[in-house]
Amino acid sequence: MAKKCCNVDAGPFGYRADHHGDLVKKIGFLSFGHWSPASQSQTRSAADVLLQSIELAVAAEELGADGAYFRVHHFARQLSSPFPLLAAVGARTKRIEIGTAVIDMRYENPFYMVEDAGSADLIAGGRLQLGISRGSPEQVIEGWRHFGYAPAKDETDADMGRRNGEVFFELLKGRGFAEPNPRPMFPNPPGLLRLEPLSDGLRDRIWWGSASNATAVWAAQRGMNLQSSTLKADESGEPFHVQQARQIRLYRQAWTDAGHQREPRVSVSRSIFPLIDDRDRAYFGRDGSSDQVGVIDNMRAVFGRSYAGEPSKLVEELRRDEAIAEADTLLLTVPNQLGVEYNSHLIETVLTHLAPPLGWR
């Protein structure tokens, strides 16, 4: 945790707010885990991306980053089954948070997922931060049907994803619900049985990935933390960061109104590329952008800009990002196909050239 100074008050998660609203952040990376056999890719196979994901998490921990997060996509040359990876990262690291952003709950059996998540969290010593959600448009039509899942009558696939999320979240309470066999192979504890292993505290580390104001409020009412990415439903026509900041404020108000007994956590994702050497300029010298508006899955969406430029320029631009100011956790989307060494450099550059002047460290 960063040291206190005269104008800083300690916040609930080890971050601090000063009189200008700046927050000392948890800063992690978010990898989509792309792989491609193309000659310019450093991840040419699924084995490459899995092993390099572990190595990048180890490197990020050594650099002082706070989190290693992974996106889950099915039927794609990307990371898919998260729990073997999370467990492997947990076994190789000691401090860093290990998470997802997000697991598509349309594809998940929430009962089996409780066992997977509990096992991975125990291996990691209670460091999992699981982002779950309804998910985004996938590579195939109704891919969840191939996994054996289908919406109930009068239910959409989004409804199914939220329902699975609620079941998973409820099961993490650890209450017994299954009638024991009167002649079991092994002795049972008394009463109804729960899923095992259950990791105490994991339920407080479940996040809902929300693209709209309404689902952010929905997540707050149920007691889940909030993940908000670089894409949001365009609900006002305002700049992306302004809409996202409003979403976060609505979430926090709904959390307060629900009367939960703990403080929530909120993360936002950003593509940030400080240009400090020729390699950075070659890769991202033309990547500075503005917000984009488009239609995704029949929803009008606003896509947040990328930040690329000299550190002094980025500091001024990032100070004006209202949503980053509202969040306690910042996830840096990394170009994982450029390899572990370059992405370690990118993370270190943000931590050393941007985080201190912005008050994030």
C-alpha cells in the first residue's frame, strides 16, 4: 500500500482519495489471449498463449502490478477454459490478484463452476477475482447450445446468462441443499450437503461485467462488484468516459440503497500505450484514437478510445477520464501477441511513467 500523505484519506481497498478525487488504484493487466500461426505473432499456438499468460502474470507481480486478468471466448483462437490457467497462475505467484473479465455465463454449469472456482481459489490462497457476465457476441451462432444449454421458455440467452450468474452466486454462500445418500460410500457430515471445495470469501470477489446502466444497478442490488470495459451501451450520446462514470455512480448508489455491509469494488479497462522508445512508436505511434459508435448484438454501443502518446501528454489526457477517476481498479488491455517481454515493458512503463504523476501510486 502506498504511504499516506497530509492531504490523503485512506480508502476501503488500500486506495486513497485526495481533494481532487484522484485515487490510488489497483492496476492490473487484461489479456484476451489471442494466438495465431502468423509469423509476426509471438503466440502461435494455444500452448504458447497459455504458458505466456502464466509468465506474464509472474512478471507483472515482480513489477508491482496488482492483477492478472483474462478474457474468456469460445470457438476462437483465444483463451477459453479459465480455471486451469487461474490455478496455474495461482501456483506460480504469491501476491497478485488473479481474475477473469469476463466468463460468459451462458456457457457455464454454475454447479460445476463452484467446484472449479473453489479449487482454483484455494490453490491461489484466496486471490481469485472472478468477473462473470452474460457475455458478448460469439464466433458461432448460439454457441451455448453446443455446450448443452438453452434458454427456458420465454427467456432470452441474456436472461439465461444472468440466471446462471445468480445461481452461481447463491451457491457460493455454501448452504447445504442436496439430500445425502442414506448409504454413502464415505461418511457425510450431518444435514444437507453443499458443493465442495468451497473457498470462504470468494463470494465477495465476484464481479459482474456490465455494458448498461440497468445491469450495473442489477449487479449492485445483488451484491456483486462491477466490471466495466471499453464498450458500453450508448445511452446518452455523451463521450464514453462520461457515460461510464455515470454508470459507476448509479451502481454505487444502488449498492448503498441495497444496504450491503461491505464496500464494493469497481474496475474499468483501458488501452494505454506510453511511447518512450522506438519500439513503442513503431507499434503504437498511430494508435491514439477517439470514441467510436457502432452496433453490436443489436445494441447501439460506444467504444472507448485508446490512449497512445508521450507520457506527459497521456498524464493530462488520463486526468480528464472521469470513469478512471471513479474506479478503484484499472485493467490495462495488453497486446499479448507481442510476447511476454514487450508486455512486461508496457506494464512497467505505465507503473513508472504514468501512475505516480496521476496519483495512482
